[in-house]
Amino acid sequence: MNGESKSEVVDGLLELPSAASGHGRRALWRRVLAGDADGAHETKRAMAGRHLMMIAIGGTIGTGIFLSAGSAVSLAGPGSALLSYIVVGLFCYAVVISLGEMASYIPVSGTFAVFGTRFVSPALGFTLGWNYWLQCELTAAAVVLQFWESRLQAWEWALIIIIPIFAMQLINVRVYGESEYWFAMIKVLMIIVFIIVGLIYDWGGVVHHPGPGRSNFENGQAFIGGFSAFAQTFTYAFYSYGGVELVTLAAGESAAPHKTVPRAIRATFVRIVLFYVLTILTIGLCINYTDPTLLNAAYDSDVTASPITVVFVRAGFGAAANVINAVLLTAVLSATNSCFYASSRMLLSLARTGHAPRVFGWVNSRGVPVPALVMALAMAFLTFFTTIWGEGVVFTWLLNLTGISALLVWGSIGPISLRFRAAWRAQGRTVADLAYVQPLFPVLPLATVTLAVLMFAAEGYAAVVEQPFDPRNVVATYVGVALYVLLYGGYTLYERVCLGKTTHFVPLADVDLDTDAVWRRGEGAHVRERERAEKEARDARGTCLACCGGAFGGWQSTCTRLWVRCISWLGICPRVSIAALGLYWIDEKLFFMGAYQGLAASGRWQVSVLCVAVSVHTLLEQRPRRSNKS
């Protein structure tokens, strides 16, 4: 019972007691709650590049854009809501780019919490980790389902959702990546269709359904309530953008993160901001800010239909209302899926760095942190029990809590990035050795800090000057700040009193830049050169095959190349897209060419094998028919 039962610190991580150290009673509860999980296993790098890409594109499109966007328009007018989403979108871009630089070089679960501990101080990492873990979108998911089926209580619907999601998460991280890939694709397609239909309806392109045109932005209706109302919309925008950091959180379980993470990070601004800005613009154009169907959680607890559903109904697609709500259900599943993944990985990271009970650092042989996942499930049950006070009331409070918490967490990433670069320079390292270099440094980290301070001050001002004055609004606005200060101050006091530490910040010379890095110091150039040579070799083989395929057709070859480039840009599985291309053309020669182009675009021999096999089948099916015709 002496040294054998005690934990040891190895490479900065807590090595937990082995399974053999526990006796019958401990083994029983371990079998029930953790299976074969222990401190010896690690998470698996099983997520592919397309998973990260689609998480970056559609992973952040959660329940916020379906719910809180309507409140922003109703509260301050379509112009103010649009401007708010643009400002927060730029803020999120700066956050993700700054965070992506660090996550692509040191891809770990916990990202900003780990970086805060390593680069700034353990107190900051502790605060960011627990603050982020407490954020939860599950109650908002129940609000969406309340519109879908009002005969059941929100917590009853929650049980129907979270149990299957929990079971999927128990399998492995590949299941999460694959499920989130398809969930995100459905959301992205729905948003694209919504923007197209909404703009056509607004321009008067739907027969018998005249659109409002620009009337909602005219006669002083674009900006309502002045600066105070505009500042309050930041909360809704933050809630909608919540999750943009998820792609960096998943870097710790992705294959080749030094390549996949930068590719996904660069896609964030154009795609995510485009979706959000155009969505809020379409809602503002199609629905007047005085319309009672808009979700108005700022003034009351009535949770009504999503504005996206309202636009479809008014454009003459009333029969599609249930279909739209079914897609909203997909967003709920995606939000729950991401919530379970993010909270379990963050708790795992906290446990591995000594900031949470060691049991939550256990991982099973499949790379799943079972105890942390069970804790996420328990927290979900506890959250849904709060709906006894009414879904609207709980939703409003969680909206303020998650909005301010997101602002504080994202605002803290700026100083972390600055400290990371300062330590990088202090240790004599070159920027060329980074896996991804953020542009315009230090503009983006400084912009992150500046925008965070300004938006925080604006929200506080709006809460104070709002008429009639309600102290509950001030409390709701600053409840996230109280949590942040409590966590940071409490851990700092713990360090001084219990641990006897006198140095709060990590010295730049002692910052750990090597543990979990994608390559050793100075190896970046050699790794890139080797990968570049391998890529050139693949491109050379692909070009040769593409030339052979190009001999089968002229304009079809151009269409094929455009198709492959589009699906590669979207991150869609090449096997699915190439098969769809061949089935569309129904031409065996072009089918072979599609296989060649797919091989050149993806470098996967499985693509070529699949398409050639289907091509042979097509040849065998078509030739008898041709002989009969002759």
C-alpha cells in the first residue's frame, strides 16, 4: 500500500493507479462506470481531414442560429443584428486563427485550457477549462424540440436525445467524427437552401407570395433601440457562434493535425461568417422586427417557431414545415453530440493536468474517456431538471451565461497567443518551424483582446441603462464574470496557501513548447520538404492518369475536373462524390475518367478501385443493350 498505490507524475501527466491496485469493491464500480478505462490508455487519432473540415464548416451551426437570431432582430432591428453578427464574426475569426496556430503545432485535447496552463499560468488554464466545461447547449436543444412536439416535456425529449448520443460517443472518436460530418452536411445544405429561398421570396420571385423587399430596412426600422439595444444583441451573436473553437479541440484526435488543422482553420472565416451573415440578413429582410413570430427571449419566456421555418412557410412551402423542423432536429443532435465530445475531452484534459479528479483522466482501450463522458451525461440530466422552472426562463439565463462565458474564454485566447509567441522568441525558435503561421501577427491577438473589452463594456452598459431598470438583467449579464473570477481567484489562492507557490506566471524560458508537438525543434522544414516531395509524386501520377482520362471526352473532362475541385473544397468524401458523378453521366468512359480524377484529387487508391469496379459493371450492363439496338 506504499509506493504502489500512489500516483506518479510522468512527463507532466498524472499516472494513475493500475487496475490491479483496486480490490473487489473498486473493481465493481470500475466495471460499471468505466469498463476497461484507466490512466495507461490514450485517445486515438482517428478523425480524418474531411471530418475536421466539415466540423469547421457546419459544426458551429447549432441551435443558436435557429433560435437567438430572431431575438436579435426583434430586439434591435435587422440592421443592428446584422452589424452585431459581423463584429462577432470578425472577433471569432481572430480567435480561431490565433488558436489554430498553437493547436496545429501542439494538437492536444483541451487546447486553450492546456495552452493557458503552459504559456500563462496554471490558474488561467484551470479557469478556462472549467468555464468551458460548464457551457451547455442542451437546454436550447430542448427548446427546439418543444416546438417540434409540445405534448412532451423538454426534459422528456432530452432523455430521448442524450441517451443515443451518449451511446454513440462510447464507441470511439471515429463515430463522433463521422456522425458530426453528416449532421454538419445536412445543416449546411439546409442553410444554403434557406438563403436561396429566402432571398428569392424577398425579391418577389415566388408567385402569389409577394416579398417585403427592402421595406424592413427602410423608414428607420433597421436600427431600433439605439446603442443599448445593439449591445444586447452581442449575447445572441455569441450564443450563435458558440463552438467555433471545436475544430481546434478535436485536433488532439485528428490524423496529421499539422496539415488538417490549418486547412480547416483557413476555411472558418469565409464559410462560417458567410453562413451566419447571410442567414441573419435573410431573416431581417423577410421578417419585420415587430413580427410576433420572432423568438424574443429578451423580453419574455415564450419560445416560438424558428424564423427559418417561418420564412419557408411564408414563401409558400407550408408543407415543408415539418421537414424543416426535422432538419432542426439534426442541429439539436449535432449540438448535443458536440457538447458531449467537447465537455468530456475538456474534463479529460483537466484531469490529466491535475486540475480535476484523477478518475476523469481514465481512457479505455478504444480511446474513449468513459468517466468524463459519464460525468457529461450526469451534468446533462442535472441541467434538464432545471426546466421545471420553465424552458423559456432557463433558456434566457443559460443564454446570458454561455454568451458572457464565451466572450471571456475567447478573449483570453489573445493573451495566450501573445505569450506563446513571446516564449517562442525567448527560446530562440524561428517562426518557420511552426506548422501554421497566423497572418498579421500581433494584430489578431490584440484585436481579440480589444474587441472582447469593448463588447464586454457594451453589454454591461446596456444592462445598466435598460429601461425599466431590472437588477436581474445585470445579474444575468455578469453571472459568467462572477464564475470566471471565482475560479481564477480560488485557484490562485490555492496555489499560494496550499502549494506555497510564489511565482504566478510561467517564466518564458520555462514554457513547454515540446511536449505533444507534431515535430521536434527544427524539424519543420524537413517534414514539409518530405511531404512536398510525396505530394509532387502523387500529382505526377494523377496528372498522367488524368491525361489518359481526358482522351475520353472534351467538355466532359472540364466538367469532371470542376466537380472534383468543388467536392474537394467542400470536404465531401471523394468516394461518394465520384460514384455520384459516374451515376449522373451514365457513361463508362467518363466513369473511368472520374476514377482517374478522383485518384488525382484524393490520392486514395480505394477511390479508383471503387469507381473502376462500378465502371466494369456499367460496361457489362450497357453493351448487351447496344448490341440489341444495332
